[in-house]
Amino acid sequence: MPLKWVFQQNNDPKHTSKQVTSWLQTKKSPAQSLDLNLIENLWCDLKNSVFDAKPKNTENLWNVVQCQMLVDSCSPQR
């Protein structure tokens, strides 16, 4: 089974070589960057769940938020 390598540039000059830079420029492939900002994704999920539930008081709000479940879902499993 062949390995699939994906090269991603961070545009840091000390991590680039001329050969790799020229190869990446000539390679015709679409960008495949993932959104790895976990906190931003967490806030988006939180905002959407609160908006959908429309809580009327703080008790209802805390039932909707479920912070620990959101944090656990984003933290690496050890």
C-alpha cells in the first residue's frame, strides 16, 4: 500500500529549500488545509447550540453549554 505524502508550506524561509519550493510551485494540486483552530471551532459550536436552544434563564443556559463535553471532544485522547 503506497504512502500518500502531503507537503504543506508555512512560508518560513529556514524550512524551505529551493528544490522543494520550485516543486511545490509547479505542482498543480488544490489547497487542502484544515481548520485546526480548535478554540474557534469550539466557540462556533457553542454559539450555534445557544442560538438554537434560545435559553430563558441561566439554568437553561448551563444545560445548553455543556462546556466539559466540548473541551473533552477537542482534547486528545490519552
